[in-house]
Amino acid sequence: MERIYPRFIVIHHTAGFDSSALTIDGYHRARGFGVEVSSPAGLVKEYVKRGFKKTQAGVMVSIGYHYLIRAAGDVEKGRPDFVRGAHCTALGMNFKSIGIALTGNFDSVDNPDGRKGHKAPTSAQISSLRALLAHLIKIYQIPESCILRHKDVKGAATRCPGDRFWLGPGNYGILT
Ligand SMILES: [Zn+2]
């Protein structure tokens, strides 16, 4: 398995309800996404224990994001950081970035009345996101200019993470 080293962070909303990483893993597996993680053994064990699909050589991790931030602020691990993502094809970002998704649908056009998920990031989601960003940029030495909303990635034809996601370039409020 090819390993990646993240140089960017791409932020998404899930455009849906407040579901767990395991539930989203099921959706993404149905869409044919997924990578088989076969090492390290301790990590494989951890995923299997969480309910991810065991394979002969390891475990299948299909959720396209590396981190999922739930409405109550819990951060759930998606793909391991060293595995390519399935969250942003533009500019080859799946091979050089960490994908973080907040549950909810923050787009006022797609989700005007909240029928497709909560309408705006919760304050718990924002504080967890800020803490996670601070942690990741420190580990991987990622400059703040390389934190992108999905729609900021050149060539990405999307409104993700929606206009009600109010953080943006120069305004992430990361405490370092
Ligand atoms: Zn997105």
C-alpha cells in the first residue's frame, strides 16, 4: 500500500445527518470506495474492534475522510493519515491532503430548512475543528495557507462545506 504524506488539509461537510464514521464507512463502501489497511497490526485490530470490515490481509476502510467531527464535537477517526483519501479529486488532493468532514449540511441552497441535516456547524464542532487543525498543522508542519475548504481547491466544482460554514482563509482562529 502506497503511503502518503499530507501537505494540505481539506475541510468538508458531509451534506447529511449526524451519522457516525462507521455508518458513513458503509455508504462509501457501497459506492466502491475503500482501501485495505494491512499494517501496523495494532491499528488494524483497532479498526476491526470498531466494526470496520475485516479482510484476509487486514481491514477495509472505506470512509473517504480521515476525520469526522460529530455535532456534539466528538472527533472520530476515518482513514489513517498515511492512507490516500477519497474526498477531493481536484488537484490530486486525495494523495496529498488530510480530509476532515463535519457532519451536517451547511448549504443554504441545498438545505434551506434543515431537512438534510443540521444547518450550521455547532460551536462544539468549531472548537473541535480548531483543536484538530492546531494538532495536525503542528505534526505535519502544514502552513495555515494550506488549509482549504473543499470549494477553495482549484477545479473543485462544489459549494462544500456550504455557505453557513463561516470559517475561512485567515479566519480559522487556530490557537497555536
Ligand atoms: Zn467536500
